[in-house]
Amino acid sequence: MLGTVHPADVAGVRRLARDGLLAGSAAAAAPGALARLRGGVYSVAWPLVFTRITRPLEHRRRHADCARGLAWLRPDCLDRFHDDVEAVVDHALRRATDPIENLEGWLATRLNPATVDAHRRRRGEIGALQRPRLPSWLGDALGGDPWLCDLAVQILIWVGVPATAGAELWPLDGWAARRTELTGEPVADRETLDGEVRRVLAAMRTREKWHAEHVERPLGHKQAPVAPMPAELPALELVGRDELADARLAELAEEALAAIEVRLNRGEPAATAVTTVLRLVFGGMAEEESGEPARDEWLVAALADPVRLDGIVATALAILGR
């Protein structure tokens, strides 16, 4: 959907949100009109999702290439990103019933509940437990061993995750570190941990129907592993120039928000912090090759207008949850 939305559709979504009519309009819209509404919300939501959810996740997963920007996401990571954006769009079109003056700020507060709910629904669709808990019978079968009981929960969580652990089925390295944290013992070798996984799975198989539904079935939906691309290699340009520019702006926006938060934590006035950071981050952007005016001209004009500046500051503070 990226790169295909008309600016008028985005403006229409913002207007409906300000009037408290977004959810109602979506519920009554014909298919074509609903598609335009979805596109408008998508355009507003995706930079927030990438900045606040996707990039931190890719850093935690050590996907340095994916964390660079939207254009570098691997296929499975890109699918996850689109799933998260669609979840936020669906949430907005159902829940935006009250007047929303600052759509970005409102969406920023809804990212977590929207994506968590969607994640649980997707787990349920493939048979994985939506909120994995240790059944009492399984705890008894494992002799109440704290580590094995925890490992059982980790297995129940993992089977509902679309990704694989590289070329392996189970994330043994991560579980080895968790085992050390819980037991205080030295890091177990892979043979030991593999044996413990097999022991837990054997206990789960004592309830054949339960195991088939909540372990075997979701495991069958695992995505095939995707070979990583070294971060230092140049990426192929698989998306349009406009999308690359949007991805770069999203990266700069994340940097700006982090810098603004640092200044606010130091006690700097909000208007001063926002103005200073925006000038530093965006003020030097060169003129587009297309001949459009440089963005720093727009920025200077916006920061010089008290009304527009107040709106920019309010948006930044809302996204930061301040």
C-alpha cells in the first residue's frame, strides 16, 4: 500500500478524525471508499510502526540490515511489519469514535494494544495458545521442576511465532541464556538443552490431542528460514524512490524524537528542544533532484509560525507520551 495513497485521502482521514467520524465513516463506507480510508490511515501509521515497533524489534533480533530502514527489511520481517501496520489500521477504523485532533499522537498510544491483540488473534488462528500458561497436568508431568516448567512455556510461546531460529527449529541459544538466569548454573551445552526440550515435548505428548492442536499444528505454520544479508553489502533497490525517501524521513524522525527526549529530560523547554533538534536534523536537507524546494525552506517557515510550531511541539510530545 506504500506509495499508492493520494494526499487527499490522508487529508480526508485527518478531517474525519478531528470530527470524530473516522470509525463511523469506515463502518458505513462502500468498498472503494473504505480502501481509500484504509490507505490514508496506513500512510499515517506506518512510520510510527516502523520507528516504535519494527526497528527496536529488529535491533533485538540483531537484524542490522532490517533496522536500517523499510527498504532493507527481509521478506519475513517485511511481512511482520505489514501485519503490524494493518493491525493498527484496523484498530483505528474501529476505535476512532471520538474527536482526535492529533492523529499521530493518538495512534502512538494505540500501537501496543493494537499489535498485541492482532498477534494473539493470529496465534489463535493457527492453534497456538493466545496467552501461553503452564497447564497443571504438564507441571505435574515435569515434576514441578522450575526450569523445565519455564521451558515448557517458552516452547508454547515459540510455536506461535512465525519466524524460525535461523536454520533450526528451536532457539536453543536464547533458551540456554535463560536457563542460566533462572538456575544460576553455567551455560548448558546444546546436547543438554536439546535433551531437556525433548523431555518437555514427551510430557506434552501424554495429552495427544492437546499436543497436536497447540504444538504440532502451529509448528506446521512456521515460515521457512530466510538467509541473512550482510548489513555492509549494498541493498538492491526493490522499492520506488518515494518509498526510500519516506523510509529515510522515518529514520530521521526517530533520531529527532530521541534527541528531543534527551533535551526534555535535562529540563529544556519543549518548544526550545523541538525547534533546536528539528533544525539540526532536518534543516540541512538538500534540494530534491526533482527540483522541488528544499525541505529546510518549509521547516524555517513552519518554525517561524507560532501556530504551526505549537502543533509540531504538541505532536512530538504526544508521540513521546509526555
